[in-house]
Amino acid sequence: MILITRPKAQSKNLRLNLKLNDYATIQESFYSFKYYRRKVSCHANEYYIFPSINSVESLKKNRQITKFRNANILAIGSQVKKILIKSGCKNLIVTTSDAKSMLKFINSPKLKNKSFTYLCSNVVNEDFFTEAHKKKLKIKKKIIYKTISIKTLSNKLIKYLKLKKVKGVVFYSQLPVRIFIHLVKKYNILSNAEQLQIFCISERVARPLKEHKFNRVYVAKQPNEISIISLIKKSDVSKV
């Protein structure tokens, strides 16, 4: 059985694909979102970075997305690109696979002196901003939604972990990794968790696990769901 830690709506395709490959799954959302009802300005000379689907969803819920239909947009991830286009946004300058690639693009001679706004939650990729600062790029954060971490694990998941029914876990971002490490310690099931095969979408996501000496951590070759599923299929994680 494989533990999926993303919110249910975002993990629909992953659950389906794992099911098609005969893997049993258990869903436990390690975080949720609150979309702010705030006015968001959009300026013609500004460049707007959309790092997640929730950046778009927040503007849609707040009825602000129409302002960005002709804005200079940079998207991180193909799914973000799709929802932006579906929302009527026309001027997508670039779509990159991850934040590292986006930073490289922004640092090009054509763009490095431009002004950027990063539309995000209270939880961000701090590595991105550390590198941006080193490169003296002008990127400011605009928080338009909140990411809320869970404080407890369900009794069902604790039971399954103790009984070793869960064989693997998938992580798409660093926040649920940190939540996972904290909570397995809290419930005194760290030794059970250390036996899991852990599948991460990037080295950055895997970093806290490796720092805490988890030794069955595997990283996808590309930062996308296809690569994650391929990684799982190549492993010896049990399908029951």
C-alpha cells in the first residue's frame, strides 16, 4: 500500500494511475488551502510567476484572474500552464518544469533586469528566493492564499503504519515531508516510517529525509508525475 500525502483533489490522477498498475493506496492530506479574498493588482510592465495550481485557483475564486488575461506570465509546471490557458490567460512567456529552471530563465540577459511578482502562499520555496537574491533579481512575493498543515495523523494511518501495511509514500513538495517527519516522531513510529520506500519528485523534496537518515529515499528523474510513477514501478514496493 502506498501513502499519498497531497490534498485529494490534486492527487486524483496519481491515485488512478497507481490503481491501474495494481497498487493499493491510502489517502491522507497533510495540508489544505485557504484562498484569500484580496484585491490583486496587475501591471502591464510586471512579470507574474505562477508556481502552483493554487495560485491560479485563488485568483479564480477571488474573481481576479480576468486581470491577468493579457499579463506577462511565467508558469512552473505543465498543469499550471493548462489551468492558466483554460482561465483565459493568453501571454504565457514560458513554462518550466521546476523552480530551478525558472530561475535560470529569469536570469537571462533579456529578463534579469525586469520586475517580477511571485504569486504564492505563506509557504514558499525559500531556495528559489535565496538564489534569486544572490543573482540580484527583483522578485517580490505576493501571498494570495494560505497553506495549512495538519497537526495530527488519522488513527487509521497510525494503525496501518504500525502494522506495516503501508510500504511506500509519495512526496511532491518539501512541506509534507517535514510534516511527516515531525508526526512520525510525535507518535513514536519513526522506526516504522524508516522502513518505508519513499518516492520524491526532486532532490530538494528529498533533502530533509536524507538529513534525518532515511535510507530508502528515491528521487524521480524528472519533476513530474510520469517520472514518479515510473520510479514506483521500478521499485520492489509491494502492491498489496
